Amino acid sequence: MSSLLPPIASYARLIGEHAEIASRAARLTTANARGEAAAVREALDELADALIEHLANEDREIHPRLMAARDGGVRISAQEARVRYETLATDWIALISDWPTARIAADRDGFAAESAALIDRLHARIREEDDLLYPAALASGQMALKG
């Protein structure tokens, strides 16, 4: 991928989105611990509002450019991350559709376990992007710092 292409989304914006997603994931975890199904569903919907579009944008715009980077280390890291997290968005969409409030109320422990596993995967992806992929994109000119 040529460094002459305009930079993709800014580092500052994406890091800000990651912070918001992490905050909403924490609210879902807290709601799960309290066990009120309506509050859990509300927290899930709030997380989904921030998460689904963010993941889709990354998967559509950011990861493909990094997978085509000239730097072999960046390219391989991006390809490996894509494989590890390629189903994360669809898994979240499935969780959202498979767990209406009534089902959450009927099986709080099942929902808590399933959502906790996805939150763990989400945090792992965010850490990898923040610590490895985004800095590589910045260094290679693929991503603007601000904007």
C-alpha cells in the first residue's frame, strides 16, 4: 500500500472510540453482576451502538490497508489479528439478537458467561490495536494522529 494514499481514520478518534467502548463494556459487566435483565439489555444495546459500526469501520478500512502495508512485520501482524478477530462483530450481533430481555432474565448466568467471553475478546482486540497496529499505522503514514 502506498504511503501516498490519504491517511485513514485518526489515531485520536479511534483511541477515543476504544475508551468509550471499554466504558460501555464495563457498564454491561456491572449490570450483569447486579442481575436486572432490563438493565443488562439496556447496557448491551448501548455497547452495541458504539461497537458494531466501530468494528465494521476497522474491518473495512483499517485492517485491509495494514494487511497490504510494505512493512512485512506490520502486514503479518495485521493479517494475524484479522484471523483472530474476524468473527468478533458477527458474534456480537448474534449475542444481541439471541438474548432478548426475557431470555436474559431466564438465564442470567448463561448470558453473563457468554457476554463476558466476548468482552474478553473485545478487550484483547483493543489492546492489540492500541499497542501494536495503530502505532504501526501511525509510523507508516497510514493513519493521521489527529483529524
